[in-house]
Amino acid sequence: RIGELEPRIAEIAEQLIDGLALLGRVNIIDAFAWPLPLRVLGELFGFPEGDLEQIHRWGNDWLLLQQERPVDEQIEHARGLVDFQRYCVAAVESRRRNPTGDLLGAMVAANEEADDALTAVEIAGLPLDLMVAGHVTVTRAIGSALHRSFTDPRLRNDLLDPGMAPKAIDEILRLESPAQGLFRVTTREVELGGALLPKGARVMAHFASANRDSCVFAHADAYDADRADLGHHLAFGKGVHFCIGAPLGRLELRIALPMLLSRLPGLRPGPEAPRREPIFFARGFTSLPVEWDV
């Protein structure tokens, strides 16, 4: 299904760039980096395009719940997340009544024949997770790759080289890991780095730190798409927790980044300063002003 999406991803990217090519200056995050993956995932799951703005807001509610905020704001964000959960469950139940050919419809149909069938709530968890995690990570990666390309011509050249672009994308994911890590709970008392962690402690497995570990990666802070150790990066996790959306994310970046650099001549930073995301376990931009020659 992901392979079949390639022409449509390119079409959506072209449409978005067509809409901004003559402007000469935009915040590329709002204008391109979040609409692209959101529209792609919407089509994958069969969600109407008219619902995507609301889904984006619900996704932000989920992310904002993970920050320290006033209680009244937390309540509003929690309501948004619950609305999102109900939306996904309703989509599952709708496909039980009226089968569809999208990925969510295929999941529902396969579930009907399963020996240990999932509930509607359990099925709804996948589109809910991927509509948030699968679009914000690609959004962050687009912004981070462009930002770094402005100061590293090697990255820019590699992204424009079809033979090098896949390796360049993996290297930028290593260096600028969109998801900096995941939370876990210790199952027993353990000493780590001279600190004693009690059983039941909430800890963060920090992928981004591992991805710059000089014991694993030579010149770990440097960009090098030809590095022999690139395959060891953990930007997509590892083992049974490997990111289910990794092939789609790589495909979107492989299409989007060269297209932006080739269709927006002289793409460069805009006059306003970029703004980083405030979420400590994420790496990306809420605003990345850029300009180009029109």
C-alpha cells in the first residue's frame, strides 16, 4: 500500500509547491511540512480531506497534554484527544457497516476473520497513533533537513542526487532525530551511570543520544551520508518496537525534500528567526521562515 502511494505523494507535494511557488517567502512548516504528511495519511486511512484540519488540532491537543500546562488548558486538550479517539472509533464502526478499500477498511475486514478479534477501540488505536506520530515526525524531519541544508552544502547536494538521497535522509534522521526518545518504566532497581534507579521509575530511552554516541558512530556530530555505520541509527527505534511508519516516512522525505530544493530556486533562510518546538522529547520547528528567487 505504501509503494502504491508514491505517485500520489508526489502529486500532493507538487500541488502544495504550486500553491506557494510565486510567493517567494513562507513559513515552510505551515505551508508544506505539516500538510503533506497529514494529507498522505488521511488518504491512506480514508479520512475526508475536510476533516484533516480538525485532526491536526486534535493531534496538537495530544502533544500539548505531554507538557506542563495550567489545569484548565490540560482539560481542554484532554477533551480534544477524547474527541479524536471517538472519531477514530466511529470510523472503524462505519467500516464494519459499510466496507471500504482504504487501509482502515482492510484492517476491519481482516479483523472479522481473526480468531482473536480486536475491539473497535483497539483497531482505532493504529490510525490514532499514526495520524499524530506519523505526521509530526515527518514534519519535523522536513524542517530539520532544510534548516541544516542551509549551512551544509553537502546535504543539499546529496538530497538532489537520486543515488545519495536515501542515505542523506537516514543521516539527517540520525543527526536530528524527530522523536528524541520514548518513556519506559523500570521493572527492577538498577544502577545506571552512577545513578540508582528504583523499581517503577519513569525513564526515557533517549534515541537522539544513542544516535550521537561516539562509541558507535565515527565523528558522531558530523554529517556524512557515506558513513559505514549509518545502519546502526535508532531514529525509528529497534526490534519489536521498530516504527511501523518508517517506510512511509522515508518515502515522503525522499520525494518532498529534493522537490522543494529543485522547484524553489535559491531556497534559503528567511529574515525572521526560526522557532523550535517546545516539547523536550521532540526535535523540530514550529516556524521555519524561508525565501527563494521568484
